[in-house]
Amino acid sequence: MMLDTPIAFIIFNRPQHTRQSFAVIREQRPSKLLIIADGARAGHPTDAARCRETREIVAHIDWPCEVLRNYAEANMGCKRRVSSGLDWVFEQVEKAIVIEDDCLPNQDFFSFCDTLLTRYEADSRVWVITGNNFQNGKKRGDAAYYFSKFNHCWGWATWRRAWQHYRVDIPFWPGWKDTVDWVKKLPDPVERKIWSGLLDRVQRGEIDTWDYQWTATVWYHGGLTATPQVNLVTNIGFGPEATHTVTADDQAGLPVLPLGPLTHPTVVKQNLVADRHVLNQNFGGSSHPDRFNNQLRRRKEQLFRSPQWALKKLKQAFGSRG
């Protein structure tokens, strides 16, 4: 059986991860596959060979499939490569499931995204469908999923109608950050402080990323993210080969579980309890400002020592993709 929903697959220079995630995609036999690849980095002697090896993995598609490729010759960096790649994807298709090379979904993830992309296609309140759940086994509501403000991006899906509002330089941010609406979106002062700082740094060009901007865009337009009651995607980008040892509070490598019957919520409304859990679990929230500040200071120090790893940590905490 083939999957009709297009899949956007983002790769770079990690053949060992790409091989695993592509094997899962291959099982779905999507009728349309859009592949985005960045180029080798200057000054990294092994990059060119690793990029070639990675692209070779997806060079031969052995099922009936329309394949579109958007490959960079030179390295563009995370910010420009992913953002421009997704701009290209949604110029081609109305909706897509997005998978990066280190995200390993289970089978339920694809049917979950496929069903909800159809169900909420014309519902302007819903902007993202994620395969991630970081609720530590706590069920939020009676349905198979709930709605969150956090658009966790370790395996996700969206529509052109939502992505068309994305701008990598977030031009709305300077005029929005001091408004009542921004305070309403993030009423917790500690959470608001970290996000204001992150978005300021993004706009100044100090962080090479694309996904903080996507989160801000979703919030700016009042969008919600459909979130499964169990985790459907595990991140394999950490572990023994990671730059730093994974600590006990990491959410990477979480097991995936079967979703069960796909029952739907009766209302489209943010689950405040679930979102408070995300804040408290990672940084302690306003109830533990010292813990939050210590965690934030540590992340900033790590950002200078190993930017890629530290960004993963910040993003996994607040719903973005690392």
C-alpha cells in the first residue's frame, strides 16, 4: 500500500542515520518524495565524501514514486538550507510530512499525519501535526491526541496554507515582542524571557537555525499543534557518537509506542496542563526560577563550546527541532 501524502526528507552528511530513517520511509512507499540536502562544509575534510555517501542512499528509489531533489552544491547552513528547502517543498505540494535524517518514526506516525492533514486541512486553528510526546506517560484528555502550543519538530507535518506565512528573518518580531498579545501567548515570565532572548539572537544572526522562527510564526498567528498521546518518533541523533554524553534528562532516544484507535478531540483548544508540563519538566518554570536560570546559563555556555549540541538541548525543551 502506498502513502499518498508527500514526504519531505532532509539529509546532510550522516549516512548511518539516513540509512535508518530512509528504510522507514521506504516501507511507506510514498507516491511523492521531496529530498533536501545541504552541501559539504568548507574546512571539514570528511564532509564531501560523507555527503556523497548520504545522497547515494537515496539515489535509487525502488517503488513507483515521483522524486524531486533540491541539493545544495555548497554548504548553506541549517538556517538557510532547511528554510529554503521547505519553501521549495511547499511550492510543489499543498501538504507534506517532514522527516529529518535523525528522526525515526514508527508506522503509526504516518497514518496519524495522513489522517489529520486531511481532517484539519481547512481549519485555520491547526498549523502543525507532530509525532512527538514528552509527557512522561501522562494522558491529556480522552482522545488519541490533544492540542499544544509547542510544535515539536522531530517528525512533523503541515500545509502550504500555514508554511506560506513563514519568513526566516521573522520580520514581525520587533513589533510584536512588547505587545500584550506576546504576553498572552507566553504568560509565564520566565518562559517569555528565554524566548524573547532566543528570538532576538536569531534576528541578529547569532543562531544558525530555522525552527525558532517557525515556532514564533505559529504563535504569532495563533496556531496549534496536534500532539499524539504517545511518542511516535524517536531521535537517533544523540548517543555514543554524539559530541557530548547524553545526560539523564535528555528526551532523545525515547521509545515509540503504538497510538491505538485514532479518536478525535471534541474541541480544538490548547491543553494548558500539558504545555505547563513541558515548561516545568525542562526548566522548572516560574516555580523554580533558580533552576531555570542555572539551566539557561549552562545551555549558553554549551552553545559556545558546541553550538549544534546545545541548540538540540534548547530546542527539545521548547518544541523545536535540533
